[in-house]
Amino acid sequence: QVQLVESGGGLVQAGGSLRLSCAASGRTFSRDAIGWFRQAPGKERDFVAAISWRSGNTYYAHSVKGRVTIARDNAKNTVYLQMNSLKPEDTAVYYCAASLLSDYYSDYVSPSIYDSWGQGTQVTVSS
């Protein structure tokens, strides 16, 4: 199993930006898809974005499309989530996750397809 560590969360005013990082150890991401999810208090864990390491294809939730960019750094085995024009409703704990099955099933949005999860990083957007 791969170990994932998120960083980069914090408090930001509405309209601001944050870049989250997801660093991996234990295996390289050659066959993985890496996804970002978020969970607000009392709500379910929602898909935000994902990237296929093999193809480089990216996938975004409708709620963040145009404001969020997911990118990878092969040399650092790290995935980034650049978030711009942040809104108070973006406030949540953000998790990154790795999946060896996403490419096979063409499923990048279901939390159940991901086999490894980080501990999460808090993002708070003030109005």
C-alpha cells in the first residue's frame, strides 16, 4: 500500500488561492489514479478532481471546474491541487487518495475505487 501525506491547507479569504500537495511513499504512481476528495462537517466525502498517472487525463467535479487544477510531478511522486477563486462552500477537509483500479474501470469519482488515503488537510475559506 502507498502512504499519502497531504499538505498546504489553511485559512484563506474568499477569492483567494491555495495549493494542496499530496506526496507519496511506498510505491511510485506509475499505474495509479490520484484523486482529491473533500468532506465538510456532517456531509459525505465528495469527489473534487483526479488524474490518471498513466495517461495524464484529468477529471473535475462540476462544482470546481474552472477554479481547480490537478497536476502531477513525476520526479517528486507528488500530485498538486491548485485552487483559485475559493468560496466559503469550499471549506472542508481535503483528502488525496490513490487507486490502482480507476483506469481499468474508468471510474475516478467513487471513493470506494480508491485503496489508499491520506490523513487530510483542512481548508477554511472565510467570507
